[in-house]
Amino acid sequence: MIVPYVTHMQESSIVYGLVGALAIALLVAAFTDIRRRQIDNWLNAAVAAGAPLFWWATGLSLWPGVALQLAVAVVTFLVLAGLFALRAMGGGDVKLLTALALWMPALLFLKLLVIMAIAGGILTMAFSMWHITRRRKDQLKIPYGIAIASAGIWIITTTNWATLYAPPAS
């Protein structure tokens, strides 16, 4: 059996290429949410489909690594689906956050959620004031994809993705 030889530099290039694609997907999600108040299913599916490639490129082990990523995503989906049922969150937002949960360890994802909540609060205040000044209070619909994308891009730009799942140096 021939095993392809991939250098550390090639691995890093693949990881950062995938993370760059994730950043582009987040920007597309934000722009479509601003424009149509919708995050497309194909985009959420693409974000989710990129995660296994990312796991492979970073050398994430199946156990417990991939299992933990899947668990974080399942918990995320269950909690956010409850918020969707209460009409507190849009379906595209739920799917995008679930797909993002596949990309990062639980603590990093929790950091993303905190940043998203802060950005979402600012976004909600800004949109509320805009709607009130335009006398459209009844039409208030917040494109929360902006907050999700902002938090995701913040995490992307402040994380060393090439060593994210590397074992600690002894």
C-alpha cells in the first residue's frame, strides 16, 4: 500500500485553505441574510461538508476527537432547534451554527457563541433604532447571520488553525 507523503507545510496550506473557504462561506451567509433574510441550505451543507476534510487535514483522531465534534454539533442543534421552535431563532441560523460546531473544539465554539451574542445584541439595537426611526417597528427582522459570521471570522482570525488539534508539547 502506498501512503501519500504530505509535509507539514502542505498540511498547513490545506488547513488554511479550508479555513479560508469557511471565512468566505460566512461572508456569503452574512450577505444573503442581509439581502434576503435567509441563509441557504446549500451553504450550510457546504460548511458542514468541509468539516471532515478539516478534521483529516488537522489529524483529528476518530476517538475521541471526531466523536466530540459530532457531540458538540448534536447538542448545538438540539438547543437551537428548541429556540427555533419558540421562534427565537431562524432555521438558517440554527443550521449554520450547527455546521460551525463541527469545525472547532467545544471551548472555542463556546467563545464563538459569546462573541456572537455580543455582536447580536449590538446588531439588534442598531436594527431596532433604524426601524423605529423609519416607523417600521412591526417589520423588525434581525439578520442574525451577520452576528454569526462576525463571530466566526473573529475566531478564524484569532486562532492558530494548523495546531488546533495538535497534541500538547511535552
